[in-house]
Amino acid sequence: MLKRLVDIVFLPIQRQRVLFCFLLLMSCLVIPVMCYATGAFPKPFVFAPPIFDCYLLTLLAYWLKRIRLHWIVWIVAILLLGGEVFSLLCYQSPYSMTVLQLLLETNSREATEFLKGHGVAGQLCLATAITFGTMLVACGARAIRRLPLKWVWLVLLLLSASCQGYSYYRLYQAYTADVTTTIAENKYMPLRNSPFIRFLYGHALNVVSTKELGKLAHTVRATEVEGCSHRSPIILLLIGESYNKYHSPLYNPEARQTTPHLCRLHEQGNLVVFDDALSPYNVTSKTFRHMFSIYYPGCGREWVNCTLFPAVFRKAGYRVWFITNQFAGEENNKDHHDHAGGTIFNQRELRKLQFTHMNTEACRYDGELLAQLPPADTLAAQPSLLIFHMIGQHEDYRERYPSEYSHFTADSIQNPYTDEQGRQIVAEYDNATLYNDAVVSRLLEKYAEQDVVALYLADHGEEIYDWRNSCYRTNSDQMTPEIARFQYEIPLLFYVSDNFKANHSDLLEDIVAAQHKPFIATLLPFALFHLAGIQHPDYKPSLDLLSPDYDENFPRIIREDVYYDELMK
């Protein structure tokens, strides 16, 4: 009887032995690829072979073969397993919430540019070769039918089932949770020892994140403003993208001249350069969740229970304009699901609560987006907050500037960390930075005659062969001071017009006094409240960069688990 039971359990493996071997080999092969791509050993539980996961997919294929649909399992397996190999080679990360966010957020425009990017085709070909090479090896597994070790396989299957059962229970908890912060804690995580578990857990975090919309909208509706002096009648918030500040002479005297216009404004006394600013994440969507919310680590509340600062400005009597070249409403709704846009920008009720006006069309270049800005006299007619969000230096860099800004070439780049192809990428990034400088200066010139103060900061940094042979951003578990410096440090600039300097000497003193204080973009709303004179129940001077009571020892946490200032010691 027991032998009959073992034969029944082993039957799907015998009938779908090639698929089973392929799943198991690829699941195990991911481990050395992970070590190679990240440069570090994964956590011990990763080495537990996911035999039970492979068995379940094999069992599914066995059942589907009766209706000739077993090929669906093959397609899913190839895409899922090959996709993680590609993620490791490209992002130095296995499946995670961040990697799946990047996939979900990518629209057709960005996907095309990404696939045309330097080195991506080679990584895609390598991942494809590994996947189909493993499939060929698995085709030689027909001897499994005669394998006299069914009892050994049964024991291994039972051991794997007991281990994976815990992970499936955690996955169930993840999918049924209300907020992401709870299930992201280590004690609620499944054992992420297989590509299947890693993919499902990352997907669960994204699903729960979408569920948070209703709670967030309720919080934003209920927010109250105690008063507002409107002491800065026009506030401009300019948000760049993927800005490595060490590629600008404003922060690095040895850098190529990529910011001539901003350097001139600095020399004229209209630009104040802040030299110690950070982003909490190196991913746009996560950064914006913190940057636009009054939430901060240690506030004692969930993120969805904290309001969004544009809604506070609206309730304080400001008109709020949001001009974006990444999350333009109509493009976002019809082209792709976007985590950041879908959460805080493009959800209909949240958009109405936050913005007086939001553009619906994106442009190829940021300079073309300037045509959608409101006239200067329109902003001056009533207290106004204008948020201008650029695509900046987002990869593919060569797509970020028109041909007339092809100033730097590979021959003009001296870089010991990469080859000629890498130097070409550096040149393209610097050209994109040069164009970004022109766009920002043109925007500031448009409103230069008004009583205006502007903040420029980026969503995160970017690594451009600055200390190793690596480009873009990485998401490996290992954090180093170099990664933090180039991927998380950001520029923070304050621009003041001549009229603003004449009318608000007190605010100018606050800005100048704060330029060397440590800052993280999570605290941006409190500095904006200071400029506007907004009195809000959640405002704290200790979190306000421009306040004399600002707490310079506020813990600056990046990637949710790294204390930046401790790391840099």
C-alpha cells in the first residue's frame, strides 16, 4: 500500500521529468548567479532547494497535459526563472518588491529605451543562454524514470514541503494584509529560498500597496490646516531624476562643466547650494511616497495615516500645479500601471484633493514640457505652488537631450573604472546633465521677475562608473559607503529671485543658515510649510530644515534599514 502511494506521488515527476529537472536546476543555478551578480553570499535559507515548489508546478503540468495545456507551465517557468537571472545580471537583485515595481512602472517608452541601453542586450542574451542551456541539460534527465531512489525523493519532498509550508502561510498573510509596513518586517517574511516565493512575495507587497489607496484618500480628506500666512506667494518645487551630484561643479570642483547656468546663478547670489542631502531610496516610487507625505520613520503611524503635502497647500489657500514628464495623467492611465503614479498622483480622488491642475501629456524632452507651464502673471495672481517633475537623467541617457547638447564624447572622458563603451555612457550622462541645467535655468528665468523661491532636488542619485565598473543603480542586500554616496546622495538647491531677496530677508537668512545641515528628502514637507507659513497639527520645528530648532541628529535612514551617518563613519 505504501509503495503504491509512493508510486502515485512520484508519477508526475516521471511523466514530466524534464520539466521537474529544469525547474530544480534553474532554482539552484540562481544561487551562484546571485553570488556573482551581488558580490556577496546570500542568506543561509536561500540554499534550501525548493523541491516542493518544483513538484507543485510539475504536478500542475501533469494535470494540464490531459487537456493539452501543459505548455503553459513551461512558458511561465521559462519567463519566471529566466527573468530572475536577468534581474540579477541587470539590477544585481533577485525578485523583490522593488524589481517588480520597476517592471510594473515601465511604460512602452521606457521599455524601448531600456532595451536599447548599453549592455542590456548582452545581459538579456546571457540570461537567455543560461535558461535554454539548462533546459538542454534537463532533457538528458530521462533516466529519472529508472531512478531507484524514490524513497529518497519522497523524504526530500516531505522535508521541503514542511519548510515551504511556512512560506506559503506567510504569503497568505501578505496577500491579506492591509498595509505593507507590517508584512515587510523580517518576522512576517516567508523563507525566500526559491524564485517562485520571491516573485509571489514581491507581488504581494505591490498588491497590498495598491490596497492602501482608500485609507490614504480618507486621511487626505480629513486633514486640517490651522492657519497660513502665505509669506512666500510663489513656491516652485523642481524635482530631477537620477542626479549624481558629483557630476556637477556645484559639488565637485573636478567635475566637467555640466551646470554652467546654475553655477552662474550661484555666483550671482541667487542660488544657495545645500551640501548634505539624501534620498531615502534609490527608486522613484518609494522616494515619492516619503517625499510627498508628512510620514517619517518613528512618527508612530502608518504611511497611509499621514497626509500629502500638496493637499495641505490646497487647504491653506494655495493653487497647486503639477507638471510631470513621467506621470502625466492620461498617458499613465492608458499605457501602464504605475505604482507611484497610481498611488499618489493618478488615482482620481487623490489627484483632485492635491492638485488644481495636472498635465495630461508627457514630452520627449523636458524642455518641451516648459510650454505647459502657467504664465508668470497667472502664478502671481494668487498664492501658488508649482511642482515641476522632470525625466532628467533617467536611463537611457542618450534619449534625454536633443542632438545640439552632444557636447561631451567618449574621447573627452578620463575614467579608470571602465572601457570606451563605459566612457561613452559617462559622456551621455554628462550631456543629459548639461541639458537638465538648461531646462532648469529656463524655468527659473520664466518667473525671475516675480516674488519667487524655488527648491531643486532629485528623487535619487545614480552610479556612473564613479568607483567601480558599474552603472545605473543596484538593489543588492549589501550596502557600502560608495553605493550610498552615489546612489542616495542628491543635490538640494534653493533659488531666490531678486524680489524675494528684497521682500523676505528673514526667510533668506533661514535658507542660508541651513545650507550645511544634514537633510533627508523625507522631511521636505516641513521645509515647504516653513516657506508658506502653514500651521498644521503635524508640523514640528525639529523636522523643519529651515527652523533654528531643526534636529541635526535626526536619524537619516536609507533603504529602510541603513543608518546613513553611521555607515559613512
